[in-house]
Amino acid sequence: MMRWTAPLAILVGAAGCVQVTAPDKPIEINLNVNVKQEVLVKLQRDAQDIIENNPELFPK
């Protein structure tokens, strides 16, 4: 049993070498999913307020 200990320790030590390095370029995540919807809702509310406050500009 003792004569297998040293070679086994060398094999186990050399087998699992892992290197972790940071990437060169930054990770880019695109989160521009709901921006258009929010802008359209706000624009729609603003347009509705203008129409209600200025009926002479938008006759029915």
C-alpha cells in the first residue's frame, strides 16, 4: 500500500489544474426591452391631454 501512495499523489496533483481568468471584453447585456412601450404610453397620454385641453385645435 505504501509504494502506491507517492505515485498516486503525483497523479492526483497533476490531474486537476483549473485556471480562472477575467475576460478581455466586458459582458454586454441588452435590457432595452420595454422602453418603446413606456414612451408610447406617455406620448399617448400627453396627446390625449392636449386634445382635451385644446378642443379648437382638434374639431370632432
